Amino acid sequence: MRNRGRGVNGTRRLRPAGERGLLIETPDDEDVHALATWLRAGTHGHRLVEIVPGPATVLVVGEPGTLADLARELERTAPFARAPEDAGPVTEVKVVYDGVDLDAVCAHSGLTRREVVEQHTGALSRVDYFGFSPGVWYANGVPGVLRVPRMDTPRTRVPEGAVAIANEYTSIYPGGTPGGWRIIGRSVSPSLWDPERTPPNLIDVGDRVRFVAVAP
């Protein structure tokens, strides 16, 4: 997965997004969640309708005059935003590593099954954003050696609790959706997504996830 929308030469790039939106494209090493936090707490935060961090972007929604003021501040005085190392709560997820794509991941990475598990459980991933389908979150932090591409032909239906990886992201499928990520295991922890629950998600953007291997 390539990074899209990055700023040029380490600077932010601002683009209009309709009449009431401003898309802030960030440089590679700026943390979008830290920038979103700064925007919420800043001079114009109370005048903004919505602030939505995404992959290498932050979408800001508000009145045109507010967005114009914010754009000037971003270009002149806004600090470079980095997240502290311990930002966001940590949710542990117990996983049985017996996924249908585990051997394919081993072949791609050159690792044994045990080494794949050690790499996945040794990383602390952070939820960058939600997308594709309700309950699907994208947690960034997969070690480089495990960054396998998506399948050429996605599955038409992925079971609930499937733990999967693709490029720099990992996630748990909520069930019943198509999916082209590589399934390496299954969660045996209580579901993080339940549409009948309020709120339906037990994790949020900026939260961190640690996977723990357990026996079947």
C-alpha cells in the first residue's frame, strides 16, 4: 500500500474539499492523530464541525471563513505534530494463529510460523482510521518483514474474528464482509465490534492494539 496524499518536501499541503472542507495532506513523518488533537484544542477548534484523521491526511469541516483562518495559521505558525510514544490506550487481543494464509505469509517473508507469530505479537499497532465497512479498523505497525500484499482476488466472505494483515496494516474482520487481506489467525477475545452495543466499537482511532498468541 503506497502512501498517498503526502505533503511535498516535508511540508503540509492544503486542498479544498467542497465548499466546507479543507484536506490537510501531511508529510511522511507527521502524526495525523497528534495534528487532529492540536486542531481540536487550537484557536479555531470550537468553530470546526468535524475533524477526521485518515491515512496521511486530516479532513477539517467548517464554515469557509473559519477554514480560511485555519489555513493561514497552518501555513504560518502551526507546529509540527508528533505523537508521544505512549499515546492511546492499549487493547490486548488473544489470537490463535492458525489462519488459512499463514503458510503463504511464511513463504513470502521467509519466516517460520513461529517467527511470523513472534513478529505479529511483538508489534504494538495503532488504529489509524476506520474504513471499507462498519467495524473494520486499520491498525498501523506491522513489522516490515511481514508486510505482504493483499490477495489478487479477494474472498467474497471472511468469517468474524479473522485476524489479517496487508502491507503495513493489521485488523480483525467483523464478519460477513469480502476481504483480500492475508488471514493469519482468529481472535478468541470478546468481539471489539457489535452493532447492538453502544458504542458499537470498543476501540477508537488513536488506540493501540497488542496481539497475544494463545493455544487452540
